[in-house]
Amino acid sequence: MLIRQIWGNMYFHFMKNDVLPILWYVQQYIFREQFMDKITLYGYATSPYVMKVGCYLQYKKLPFEFVAVNPVKPTQLKFTQQRQVPVLKIGDEWRKDSSQLGIWLDEYFPEKSIMGGVHREEVLAIDDWVSEHLIPARFRAAVQWESTFDAISNGWTLSTAVNAGTPIPKIVRLLWPFFVRKAGFIVDMVKQLDLNESMPDMRQRLCTEFVTHLADGPFLGGLAQPSLADLSAYPTIVAGHLMGMRGKSAMLEHKAVIDWSRRVQATLPDNPLLVPDYLLKRAHL
């Protein structure tokens, strides 16, 4: 992705006969290709935690390979001797835990920092809210079906996305909505929520809390630039919309959230997700 951008800039300056910029871009290309440690992201394309890390990498314009992990036989993770995703490998070193991976990336590649500078603690606190409230709420919709038709349809959309990266048996794809509904780690995460709160009330509360975290700023925490928190929240909020999934979202109807999402999207590729372009069924907000 970044290499294409470098070549595009080289061509622009070539047409203008600007020699020095061309030499600079050649140097950048050689550095990226020959000297930068290879970056590989392992995970499920539909996992909110994996998508977070994908957005960190894309925002920083770091070239990386995405390796889709097979949920039935996760042989791609054999080198880690565990099953947790996402896993990020830089050179010969690998680590896990999405938010910690963002911190690691920022230490390893400090350009275009996502840690908010002096606002680091506030950024991490909002990111915790995303991980502990926003993402589990998304999982709740997969466990507590408000509409059987919507839940099954959405489950099939997700299984199609998983299958696009790593083939899974047809019977698994068909039963995916039911497998997800009973998946232990998802059920455990949902149990941490207040299940006495209705789904509509939960969605409205999360929208209100999100707008509070926005704090009248262009980005979360009132910051002038996107941070770890924005890049964590963004795919969780927009992925379902982009992939044509069914269901209600108070956030996608709130002007402040829509405006924020457009500002974040402007810093990312046109396809900010880890699924093929043909699986994006709707335009950006």
C-alpha cells in the first residue's frame, strides 16, 4: 500500500522533472523494501480487536501482510503455541493483545504517533472504554438476537468474510451465527455487561458516552489528530455498515459521530477493513 504511494509520488515529480524529490522517494522505497522489518498481522478479518490493529498499521502507512487465521484449524498460529488473536509479528518478534500492540507499534515506528502525546493516559482510558464496553456491546447483538432474521443474515455475512481469507467448510459457514452465539469467549464477554439494560437503551447510552469522549474535538479526547482510541473505535462502529449488515445503530444516526467517522476515514485507505473490496456493500457515511 505504502509502496504504491511512493511510486505514485515518484511519477508525479518525474513528470515535473524534479530530480531531488525523485531521488528521495527512491531512497524511501529502497529503505522500505530492504531494511524495514517485515510486519505480519495474524487474526480473523471480522474480529474487532484485529481490525483495530489493522487501522493502527494503515494510519501509520506501514506496509504489512495480513494472514487470515482459520477458526477451525488455526495452523497459522502454530508458532505462537496459543490461539489468541490478534498476533503481530515484526521481524522475528511477535506479541498479542490489540491495545498493547498499538503501544508497541508506536514505540517501534514513532512517526505519526497514535498515543496522544501528553494526553496518553486519556487516550488509553478511552481505548479501555472501547475494549470493555463498545466491543462487548457488538458481541451482545450476536448472542442476544433481537431479530432472528437479522442475526442469521449478519452471521452469514461474517462467515463469508472469514471464508474469503481462509476456506472453512460450508456447514461451518451455514451454522456460523449459531456457533458465534455459543462461543465461550464471546458469551463470557457479554456476561460482563448489564444485561438488565435493554439493547436500545444500551445503544443510546454508548452513543451518549461516545459523544462525551469526543469532547467537542475533531477526534476523541478533544485531540486535533487521531489516536489509538479513534482507530480502535472506528472499525467497530463502521464495519457492519460497510459490509451491509442489518440492525439499528444509534451512533450511525448521530451527526457528531458521522462527522467524526468521516474525519477518521480521511486518514485511512478507502477500504479500512481487512476484508476484500468486493465484500464492502455500502458507501462510507
